[in-house]
Amino acid sequence: MRNSLIGIALAAVLVVALFAAAHYGARPSTQQPTAAEQNKDPAAVVGALKPDFVGQVTVGDWRMNCTKPRSLPRQPETGNSAGATPRQGPPPGWKLPHCSVYQTLKNPSNPSDEVRMTLRRMGFQGVLAIFLRYPPEIVENGDMSTLRVDSKDIPMPIRTCAARFCLSIMSVKKVDEPDFLKAKSMTLSFTSRVSNKEIVVPFKMHGFAEAVGAMRRMDK
């Protein structure tokens, strides 16, 4: 795994969309799965999904959201001003990744403070990208957080902030993805600028591998 931006243009568009959704969207991802939803077998839930599924579904402790697939707008293949060959376009029939998997955790003493992990596929190769959202009142752009995946610590610098949340991004190498999906624990830690105390956020892992695996199938 590495801490880098992948698919720069697509990532930039996605960051804008995430911020816009925070201001103008209905924010359904703040809803937590009920006990009955959590107790459903994640494998059975994703196994019942049709390839053209559009909507939201609870997979263990995670939520998967899929919108209607869209094609990438094609640009005229005219080359550049130096006469170089234009960049290779998407494969025939390729659609923009249209599903995401997320989990939102709230501060019990202050429910308006929440941390959210969102996973999406990016680019033609479907690289797995992780977006972490933080309350903007307690962190700032440039602050450092750490995502511990089992026993491995991954630096997660906070890259940008808006009125509703701050954001950090990480991509997962294809070669590392199988081990990543087998993770038994993921914990985010960062220091609050308000209290100067470390905040530790353990994500719930029930249904994680099943949800991300289903997202991959939907985005093929």
C-alpha cells in the first residue's frame, strides 16, 4: 500500500463531489445499520445482488451504495500541440466506477462529530482508493493521522478541508489488495487540536471483505 493520489483527474473530480455531497446531499451514510441488518450473513446479502444493482444495501457493519453506471465523456483524439499521440482511452464498454462502500462512526458524547471511511474504485484499472473524513473543528489541513491495518501503520496526511469535513486519501496497490481485504482490524488515530489528545477510532470489520468484493464485481 502507498499513500498517493491515483488517477489524478478522476480523483480531483471525486473529491469535489464528496465535498458537494456534504453540503447538498441527503447524507444517508450517517445512518447506522440496525442490529437485524448487522446479523444478516454478509455473503448471503452480496450473493443476492444482481449485477445491475442500483441503490443502498447493508453488508454487516458496512453500507454499499451504487448509482447508475455512466460512460466517461470522450475527448476528441487530436493529439497535443507537439503532435504527440493522444493518451490511450478507456477499454471498449468501460464505465466509470459507480459503487462505494462506507462506514460512519459518531462520537457518543458529540454526535455531530463523525469519522467516515469510504472505499471506491478509481481509473481504468479499478485501483482501490480509501477516503477518510474527519470533523473539521478538531483537525486542519496538513495534520497527520495513522491508519493501522492489523499491525501495519500507514501515514494518512490530511490533504484538504471544507466547512463540513476534512479529507485524506490512500490508494492500495493491486498486489497488496488481497491481504488488505483479509484485515481483521483497522483503527484510525489522530490528535485533536481542541483537546490535544489522541483520538482512536476502531472501524467495525464485519462484512468488510464481502462489501468491497461486491463493489469490485459491480464496477467491472
